[in-house]
Amino acid sequence: MYNEIDTILEDGSIALFGVYQKKTDDDETSQEYILLGEYSDMKTLLEARCIGGREFKEVIMDDSTQILGKD
């Protein structure tokens, strides 16, 4: 997602990556998302446990995972 202002994380670094969950509702055309986490580097992102307590690297490699966007 695009933010006009960079997110500054607690350690003072700039968030380069964000993980979002698409809101589920009856409207299939809905473009609303929930921010699950923001991360300053790929290592931190891949180790994050922002989805069901699993490391993000496990989630994205799972055959049942559908990746809807990769901006």
C-alpha cells in the first residue's frame, strides 16, 4: 500500500515492507485491507510471525497461500 508519509518504526528505521490482510465481506470488489505489520528489511519481514503465529517465510511458501499482490 502507498502512504504519503513513511512509517518510522520504533528503532528509528523506515518501513519498506507491509503485510496486509484483505478484509472479508460479502462484497467481492471490496478493496479494504488490514495492516498486519510493517518491516524495515526483508530478513525481519521473513521472520515476522504476523499471520497465525507462523513465520512469514513459511506462510508465503505454503502451497495453499494465495498471493493477491506484490507491490
